[in-house]
Amino acid sequence: MFDSLKNVLALVDADYADIRYEVRKTNQVAYSRDELTHISADSTDGFVLRVLKNGGFSSVVFTRPDDAAAAAAKAMENARLLAQRQDKPVRLASVEPVVATFSPTLVEDPRLISIEEKQELVRAYNAIPLKHDKIVTTMTGYTDIIREKYFLSTEGAQIHEDLVTSLFGCSITAKDGTLTQGLVVLGGGSDGFQTVRGLEASIERYTGLAIDLLNAEPVHGGVYNCVLNPSMTGVFTHEAFGHFSEADIIERLPAMRKKMYLGSKLGSDVLNIVDDATIEHEVGFYRFDDEGVPVRRVQLIKDGVLTGRLHSRKTAAEFNEPVSGHMIAEDHRYAPIIRMGTIYIEPGEFSQEDLFERLGDGIYLVDKKGGQTAGENFSFGAMYGWEIKNGKKGRLLRDLNISGNLYQTLADISHIGNDLEFSKRGGCGKGQINHRSCMGGPHVLIKNLVVGGAS
Amino acid sequence: MKLHNDNSLEALLALARAHADQVEIRKVVTNTSSVSFSDAHLDEIKTSIRQKIFLRLLRDGKQGSAVTCNLIDMNEFVKHALHSLEGGVEAPFDLPLTRDLPNLATYEASVESLSNEAMVEESERVCEYLSKNTSGEIGTQAGRHISHMRLLNSQGTDLSTDTTAYHLWLSSGYPGGASGVGRLLMSKDFQPLADEVLETIATRYNQGDTIVKPKDGLMQVLFTPGTMLTLLWRLSIATSGFSVYRKTSPLLGRIGEKIISDKLTIYNDPHDDTLPDAETFDNEGVPTRKLILFENGVLRNFYYDLKYAAKCKAQSTGNGDGSGPVLNHMRIEPGEHSIEQLIAGMERGLVLEGAMGAHSGNLNNGDYSIGVTPAYYVENGKVVGRVKDAMAAGNVYETLSHVAGISRERGLAHMNYGGGLGHVPAVLCDNVSVTIKQ
């Protein structure tokens, strides 16, 4: 494979070029209600060529090997145009070229498990909620994605890395009259098929909750103090803060860039945030990014102070900060962009009971349900929650969406729990889907969150 | 662009036909280039030249599918689809024989020669205007798209279509907020951006220099075309044959019933070729047609693909994308007043320019709860300033039952992450619950 990639790189006359060829193999099984809706085993492939010439840095994606010459010519043309019209030339931070082959250690390799066995497991999971009358439908799916990546650069980097991801989701919908309520059970991971086994009890529990939500009260809109469970802490860390530790976003927002200099005090003293894609067995784990740089742990916030950022070679040079190995593509359809690996708030000292007690009156927000950011504003939902009165769980609540301002909210994190949990599957959609975006943290207490809802 | 009309698809059809009752093959070849500016500076130029081939086999009422980018080994590709077929996904329908479709104007040859340089120049003009007339952080993306699609099946259907598109997204964002005033425009060929659009963006942006914190509660909300996505998304889920089959649609069994305001007529019109991506057939080869979803507020139709039509004992409405029913050409009948006239008639409320979190919440139920990015507060017909840290929440059926006005201008609303566009007016609704952090 590398020989044919060398031939493509030989077609460009550039200061730097790299090419990634990737085969993406997927196995998918999906059920909805009592019916199998999809089953397939597919293999697709393609190339991503990136070229730097006179400070112009461009990428071309192509699928047919026959299009290599046209793609190389287009990449050069785009790079030349960028060099002419950009206000400043792109530089790439220097790195030691890596020559390596890496395959992850898998507990139970999904490639060795038949699609029939995968189908049977999904069928059995899907049947659990359907035993209950109030459950009107389900969508239960398993997907494994195997990325076989071959990366070659004109600097001499030559890396073959395989990434094996298992993804599971079971969405459960309960209905009463015209009211529907839904919950999703998620599973999966980066180290094998065993990550999607043994989910029966979770599915059973969420089925009961979905039915209970039919009688839950919609939250009243207002400003509340809230305790977030680890899933919610994860999505808050990822959405509200994490995206602004991605240097390709900050680079283009001068006002935020000015505010988010290393050393600036962004959060309360108790706040520590890390991105660490080197934690094996978590879904965010990988060894090399899609520009051939080894990933490293980055302390993003220490004692409330901004201490690090996630970089590409381009942004590391632009910010004059060290490379971090965070350039990730979804697959062969895309050039890489900066992505979080495994981002989390480091645990503190409080038990869950302590946090409820300190909360007094407020809302306990449980399990993420979508999220989005727009600059310093963020918004995300919780699948469900509880009203907390005098530190005790009260009524079950539904329709929970919160929004807030990044800086204000980081400063409003007042207490951090002593537990730590990570998400089992990704799905961040910053232009491309990152199936391995991993996020987590402990329970945390945040003051003054805006919760949308009826007046 | 080369049409890639090689004979390999016929060979693949013949090979697959030996193993199945019916066979469908769809090949899509795309060539796109885009030019992005960030903070009013040229940032990225990207090109993508791709193809994808989809294969579907039907045998004994079951279906199997496979997808690939390169037809390197036809036998292996068919084997993948056969393996999928063994799984037993139901397919209680026949593939259609479709021919003699009307001609739509979907292709403009001039896009083939639209250079990246020309898009850089247009973007520079836009950035220069917005930099001069607003204090915002300016972002743009211009792109050209050329695609060729061929669909053939064993019933004798052999259809192809060539499509071109040009898009320009532009935005002036409030510093630090990344919320701002933006527009997405699409056309079949390159169209220089009209000055009025630039002027509208600048005017609205500058109305937001003052931050206000009005008292929250129930108030009017003007959903601009871009933010209508929040409401249309929920309607598109509720009217899908998939939701009908799964019994999750709150509109189940309510055809003929008045659901929303009689001011609203909402339909899907794939034959509207004034915009890109008009189509005479869907991804299953079924002819498309204009389909009314709500006529003066009354629910008229659900939309179906082949499979869910068969399951619900209905007919495909030509809305199949290969994996389920989709709505890609939503329209709302425009009203008589301009957006500015609607604002002038507002006593107290918000003009919602950006919505965050349109995808979260109980979509089946029609509930929404969105952050404003941004919204403008209107009092006695005048925009008095910009609102931050606020959420608007409600239920789409409730909200659209209280329509106070519909604009005559229409704009684009992205329907979902997978693409698909609505071209819709702004809609002014009464009594939306708004929470504002004081």
C-alpha cells in the first residue's frame, strides 16, 4: 500500500505533503419495534491528500485511484491560490516523523464475531422494552467501524494504525395518548465487542424510567442551581468548554482568542480539566492522529487557570504552543480537524449526598441528550432529572434543556464530586462525526443555569 | 464533468440478477470545491472528487444492501449484499419501472467553469462590506457542487440526473459570542450576492449593539426562515411514514383534522427547480410529486418510501432515500407582509435570528427548547436591543396554532444534519415561553 501512496506524493511539487488512504469497514444491525430494519457489512475506501506550497495549505479528497493525478493537480492549484491570497503563510510545527504500525489490544475482537451473533444480541436487547405495554417503539442498533489507516508524509512519516470502534444504542419510546417520552441506552468502546455485552439490566431500568416519564412533570423555565451527573458533566465539559480548547476554533475568533490565553483564570479554583486520549480502553483512545502526530495528555485547566490547548501542526505553529496530536478525521471522506480525545473534569472531594445537601433546592440533571455551542454560549439537554428539595430527591422531571455562558458557568462550578465516569460512545458533530469523542467527569454542582420550559 | 457512464453498472446488474428477484443500483459521483474565510481572511480551499455505489437486492420479500466507493471486485460486492439479504430485512414491495419523467432544469453548465479564484473574489467583496458596516467577526463559505446520479433496476428503470449548485454562507458574529447574523443562499449557478442581503445583515447586526434584559414570560416570537428549522424538523418527523408505522407520531389517525393555524399551508415540492436539488425521482426510482402536508392547518398527508408505504398499506409518495422516508424540499406558503412589517406590528417579543439545540428535546412529541443565538427584543414595533442568555421553549403544535403573521420573503432552513432544505417564510407566533437570565 505504501508504495502506491509514495507514487501519489511523487505527483506533487510541494514544501510538504501527506496522504492518508483508508479502508472503512462497517458491520451494522438495526431493529425498530419488533422488526429487523437493517443489516449490512460494507467496505468503503478513499484518499485524502494535503499539500503545503509557499505557505498555502490545501486538501483534496478522492475515491478513485484513477483520479490521483487530477487530485494532485487540484491540490497544487488550491495551495497556490491560498499562498497568493492569504494574509499570512501557513507554517507547520516541526515534529519527529514517526514510522510505526499500531493495532489496539482488543479483549474480544468484533471482527471475529459473526454478523449472525451480533444480530442475535441486538434482537434480544430490542425485545426487552417491547415486553411492556406502554412501550410503543424501540430503535436498537449495533455498529462496528474498523478504520484501517495508512498515512505517509514527504517528511518520512509512515504509519499504519487500525481503530476498532463498537457502538450500541437502544432508544426506548413510551407513549400515553399523544404524549411520548424517550430515553436512550448507550454502549460501546474502543477495545472490543465485550463492551456491548451485559446491557440487559440497563435496558430494563431505562424502560421503567421511560414509562415513569409519562407521568413526570415538565420543568418550569427559570434559573436553577443544578447537580449534573457524570454524563451531563461530560457533555458540559465537551460542549461548553472543550470546543474552545480546540485551537482551530479559537484561531478564527479573535475576541475569544484574546480572552483564552494560557494563564487566564477561567474557572473556579476547584476546577481541573484534562484531555487524555492515551487512556487505554476508553472510547477516546488512539495512538497517532491523522497527521501522524502521537497524541499526548493535555492539562487544559488547572485550579481554574487555562494551561493547555489542543492543536494541529498548523495551529501549534500559529500559537507557538506544543503540538498535541489532536487532528482527527471521521474517515476517508474528510481531511482531519482538531478534535477532543477523552476530555473530563478531574474528580474532587464530595460524595453525591454531599452535593445534594449543598445544593439544597434545585435540579438533579441526569444523562445527556444532545448539545451545541455557539461561541461562549452553549445549550444541551438532559434525558430526565429530579427536583431536589432540602437536599432530597423529589419529583421526576422531564423536558430539561439548559443554556448558559461558558465563562460565567465555569466560574459557577462550586463543588466537584469524588466519582469519575466516561462516556461509552462518541458522536460529536463538528462538521464530521467523531464516533470516538469521549467525555466524562464526576458529579458537579453548578449555580445559576438557565433551564428552558413553560413559564 | 465526465458522466462515468461506463458499462460496469450493467455488468453488476447482470451479476446480481442471477442471485435475486430484483436488483437496484445507484451510483453517485460528486465534485465539490469550497472556499472559506474566517475573521474576514481567506482560510481554506478544499476539493472533493468522490463516488459511491449502492446495491440493493430483493428476494422472497426480503432485502439486502451493500455500498462501496470503488467497484474493484464485483463478486465480493454482490456477496456483501447477499450476506445482508440473509439477515432477513423485510421488503414487502416491488421496485418500480419508471420512465418518461418530466424535464427539470437542475443543471447549469456555467458552474463547471466557476473557479475557486472567482469564489475567493466574491467572498472578499462580502467580507469587505460586512467589515466596513459591522463590528462583527466575519465568516463566509462559498462552494460549487456538481453531481451525477444514475439509478437502474432490474425492472427496466434507467434514470440519470445531473445537478449543479452554488452556495454562499455568510455571517457577522458578535465578538466572543459566535452568535450573530447569518444567511445561507443557494442557487443552481453562481449568483453575485445581492446588496440588499448585505444591508439586511448589517442593519440587524447593528441593532444588537445594545444588550437588553427584558422581563421574561410568554411573548411573541418571530421565527426567521433559518430558525424555522426547529419547528419544521419536528413536523417532518411527525408526518413521516416511519413514525406512522412506529406509532410514535402524535398525528396518527388525524388526517383531515385541523392541527395548526389555518394560516399555514406546508408542503414538499421536489419539482421546484428554482432552487438546486430539484428531482423527478427519489433514491428508489419512484417519481416524485408535490405533496401537501398541511393545508390551511389541516393535516392532509403523510409521506412514504416504498417500504413504509407497503407496511402502512399506503403508496410511496416518492420520498424514499434508500434508508427511509425523507422530506428534502419543504415549503410554506408565504404571507403578505414583509419581515419588517411583521416586526412593526409586534407589541412585545423576540426576533429569533439563531437557534441552538434544535436537535435536542422530545422531537416525537414536538417539544422544543432552544438557546437564542441571538434574538432581538422588540417593543411597540421597534427593535430595542439584543437578548443573550435566553431560551425559547414550547411545543410545535401549540406554537404553530398561534400564528400572528407570515412573511412574504422566504429563506433557506437546513432540514437536518444529512442535508435537505426548506425554503420558507418567517413565521410570527404568539405566546411562546421565553426564559431570560436576569
